[in-house]
Amino acid sequence: MNIAMAGSGRMGVGASGASGTSEAKEVPSVERVSWAGAEGVYTQAYRDLLRVAFVLTGSAPAAEDVVHDVFCRVGPRIAELDNPAAYLRVAVVNQCRSIHRRVKRAPRLDRPAEIVLDTGLTELRDALQQLPVRQRTAIVLRFLCDLPEAEIAGILDCRPTTVRTLVHRGLADLRTRISDPDLTAMPARNETTHD
């Protein structure tokens, strides 16, 4: 069985099953991996993925890192995917969830001065950061990505009714935190169906 990181240019360690000897095998470097089709997908999906990552992580630099890391991992295989944009979106959401778990365990440090962003997006991000991760993710996927409940349920690994509940409760909480007329105009529970 060979274990190696594809596209990393590092040496992988392999163990031959029968003899038990181990040998080093070179893994193809990034330059030797085909990135056919990745540039077009990157150009089309980058902005939307960055918005999703920003709202989920709460940090512009972290969002850029997430999107970049996902593209680096998926890029060489992008031509093989049936729906690269959907695959990338799920990968970005999962990476944001992973970061959230790490940050939750890490000690809080003083935040450096941030880049000035649109105040509306910043206020939304701040309010969303107060929500539980699943509610925040459901709202971002529903309203920022405009995904149907069934697809969100697949990403969150839950039922569509759970998605409706997460969105409803999250919006109710957001309505108390933000005094934005656009937010209060968002649909109530019975109106969130998007199939």
C-alpha cells in the first residue's frame, strides 16, 4: 500500500505488503499535475466561494486561505468533476467548519487591525458569528449561495426539515440582532422552501 500526498512534491512512504520492506517513492510535483479546466472554474467561482468563506470564518484573510487551499487540493482533479462549483462549495464549507473547530479549541488572541470592509457585510458577519455554526452555515448556503434545502441538507448531513428549522431559528435570532430592513424582509419559516 502506498501512502503519499498527491501534488505536494514530497516523498511518499510505501510499504510492500508481502515483503514488509519500505521504500520511498516520489510523488508528482505540482508542475507535473494537469490543471486543465481549473483556471476557468477558478475565475467563475472564486468570488462566490470567497463570500461564503468570509461569512463562515468571519475573517477576510482566513476566507482567502480557505478558498486557495481548496482550489489547490481540488484543482488537479477539477476536469473529472461533474459539477465543480458545487463540489468546491461543499469543500469550502467543510474547510470552514474544520477551521471553526480548531479556533474553538485554541486560545483567543488580540485581533490585529482589520481591512475596512463594506459595513453591511461586516455587520452581517458579526451577527452571524453569534449564531451556532450549523445555523450560520444553513443561512449562508440558503441566502448567500441560494441553494435549495435538499442540497443544504446534503452538505450539512441532515434532513431538509432540519435545514428549515436551522434557517428559521437563525433568522429569528438575527432579526433581534440587526436592525436591517432587508433582513426583516427575509422569508419566515413557511416561505423558506426553495426547490
